[in-house]
Amino acid sequence: MAIEIKAPTFPESVQEGTLATWHKNVGDSVTRDELIVDIETDKVVLEVVAPATGTLTEILKAQDDIVLSNEVIARIEEGEAAQPAAAPAAKKEEADIQVAESLVNPAAKKLADERDIDLSQVTGTGKGGRITKEDVVNFTPAAAPVAASAAPAAAAPADDAMPAGERVERRVAMTRMRTRIAERLLDVTQNTASLTTFNEVDMSALMGLRKQYQDEFTKTHNGTRLGFMGFFVKAAVEALKRFPLVNASIDGNDIVYHGFQDIGVAVSTDRGLVVPVLRNAENMSIATVENSIGDYAGKARDGKLSIEEMTGGTFTITNGGVYGSLLSTPIINPPQTAILGMHTIQQRPVAVNGQVEIRPMMYLALSYDHRLIDGKEAVQFLVTIKQLIEDPAKILLEI
């Protein structure tokens, strides 16, 4: 019996996808729940698995074709799967064994086979050394030995005849995700009245609290480490309660006030920036926030974030400080109207009670849509964040 393989049901925020990689060809045997094809949307790569055991009889969509929600992309003839093909040649087998520990992404392996690339020479940038498709795309084989070494008797060219170094260029199509990111960033700059206000926060108290309770916190919460992001998320929740316009969004000529705080936390991956959302962050403990962010970061690196986990959000926090950024202007994540940027912590001289002291300082930036939020409200919001971080007890006491 023929069974249709359909694209997943896309949420309203995703209109279509691009068929990224077929992992099976017509005539190949498949088993139930085996990965068949990857579909790339502007947010995530969706894996489509076989609905039954059988043989792939028809492929209706080719690589790079546009795929709509629930569209039929292939058909399987249900039945007993054929026996696996004979083992590959010994040389190929040895190379596969060498890279097995790197957890090669199926899409990366397929592309490497197509380009005749030895995966044992590719450095994986994914989690745990995982080789991703991007690693294969960006791989440049080592140059062949110089011909002169094989023929030492050949006369060396004159100095003025030495060939210039090769000026290599490589053209690679943007992924759908990168294309969508570019479109959204351009849209933000053209369709919002974006301004940024800055402040700085003394991290002494928070760093002291973290150092004092790190071991006990980790032991109590099953290995979850106490970071700074948990405090910043909780500080943002409290500030958003006090300044509801910063938590609102614009829908046409309407202002939509949200009676909840869904905080997006920007995570950088090999494929681009993604923003998983902490739903109802106002109800989360610091430990839950830290644990959730850790889970999201792992999923993001492995490309396992679902569309639902990245949809929505009423406010976003991004931390360029982990990469050494001293100061930057974050870009609003529409339809949100504000985003908080954290930066690197630096020891700087500051005046404390009339005396110069060296303190760990962090610059904060709040970009906001001036169509909805006035400068006074934006400044007061950022000052609230500063005050809560400099006196963390206020976060815990919600005062």
C-alpha cells in the first residue's frame, strides 16, 4: 500500500520551507521513524521521518524546492524493508570509523559524499565536535604538494616571473534562515523608530552572591550552575511589570499589552542567531531559568529547537559580552518593542562614596521603538534593571 510522506504542519508564523537534503533515494528501503528528509524554514530545520517501513517509490520535491505546510513530498510502498546494502570499500569504511566519534550530521555526510570529501579531514564545529553541513560547505582541501618537490631538477623561475598567490573566491547561496534574518533586520531598520539608551551596572554584589552560593546552588539544583542570565531575566520581568509599554507590541494602529512576560534569550549557532522563548518567565525561579537556557542552548547547537520554542516572546535579552563585546546597539526583535543588550564585564575605576575604586562594570543597552516608548520610560526601565542587579536581594524579594 502506498503511503504519502508530507511536510510537517507549519505554524502561522512560518509560511513555507525549503527542501534542504534528501537522505534517501528512490528505491531505497526505509524503516519506520527513519530520517528521510530535512526541510529548512526561516527558523529551524525540520526532520521528516518515514511513517512506515517499506521502499521509497517516488520523490515529488527536489532539493531546494519550496515546500508548503502538509504538502506531499514523496511516497512509500509499505512492506518489509530490503536487506541493507553491502558494506562500503575498506578505505571508505576506515574514514567513516575515524569520524564516527564526531557524530556526523546526516546532511553533512551526504554533501561530503557528493563532493568526495574525506570527513576525517573536516573539523566539526557543532556540539561535541559534531560535523555540520556548514562545516562541509566551508571545508577547503589542503593544497597538493608542490610539483617542484617531485622534480627537483626543474629550473626555478626568475624572481620577476614568480606567479602571484591565488585569489580564491567561493560563492555559496544563503540558507533560508540567513536570508530571513537579513530580511527581518532590514525591515526593522526601515519600519521602526529605533533608539538606544545606555547605562552601566556595578556587578560586584551579584558576582559576590554568585561566588558565595555557587557550590550550594549547583548541588541543590542537580548540577545547574548559577549564572548571570537568571538574574537578568528576573530583573527584566520585574522591570516589565513596572513599565508595561516595554512589554507591549504594535499591531497596526493598536497597542497590544501582554499580561505575561515571555522572555526571548538570543543564542548564537553555526546557522545564525536564534531566540528561544522562556514562557511565563514571571513564574520561573532563577534555577528554572538557568536550566531552561542551558537546555535551549544545547538544542540550538544541535539544530533541535522546535518552531514553537522560538515563536512569540514579549521582550528579548542578548548577551554580546560572552564574545567580548564592550558596547553595542542591539536590534529590536519585532513585533516586540524593546531589547536589552548585555556586554562584557571589565574592571574599571569608578567613584564610590567620593573615593576611586576598581569595580567590575558592565555596560547595558536598551534599544526601543520610539513610536511606542518615550525616552523617559526607556531610561527609567534601564535604571530599574541597573538597581535590581546592583542589589540582587530586591530581585528575590520583588521590591
